[in-house]
Amino acid sequence: MLQRMPYEPRANDDDWSSTPNGGAWQAWGIGIGVAGVLLYYGSNAIWAHETIFNGSRASEHLRGTTAIAVGAGEVGLAVLLFSHHFIQHWRPMAWYAVLGKIAGLLAMIGGLGTYAVMSFAGWH
């Protein structure tokens, strides 16, 4: 892992670089399985420009920009889960897991934030 010289741990260093609890089942089940499903549905929504967003009370058929925004949020969540649960266990790549977590979180916030703004404004 790349480190600053001299290395002085700060409060948020541990938050981004923490190793998840659990073993190989969690790494492969969540890091590959769940992330793979989210990546499939997210990329499909981006590619087809339409998706069905299932809420707690009803489902909504999304088309165009809102579908792309939800798809980007799903892909971001997939990158976040893959980075945290799979790459983080692999010591030589642990530094890249931190970058993957940040990139995935930004994509997830951007995509789902865009969907929320468009939904509340009535632009979809």
C-alpha cells in the first residue's frame, strides 16, 4: 500500500482503508455476486435507456435520462461493493480499493442524486 512519508494515520484513513470482516464467502458472494448483479442491471439500464425502478410501494418504469441516472448509481454501488469486499482482501491491490471506493461512492451519489432531483422536480 502506498503511504505518505512519514506516515501519520489520521481519523479518516481507517474509514477508507478498513478491511471488511468475513472470509472468502463474503468476498466472493458480495464482492463478486451482488456487485455483478448490480453491474449487469446498471449497465443494462445505461445501454437500453430504460429500466424498472422497484420502490417499497410501487414500481416505476424509467426512460431516458432518469434510467441512465439510476443505472449510473447501480454501477457506482457495484464498484463500491467490489472494491470493499473483494479487492480490499488482496494485499497488493489494497490501495486501489480505496480509490475504487471513492469513485464508486461518487458515481452512486451522482446517479441517484440526479434521479432524485429529476423525480422531485417532475422532469422524467
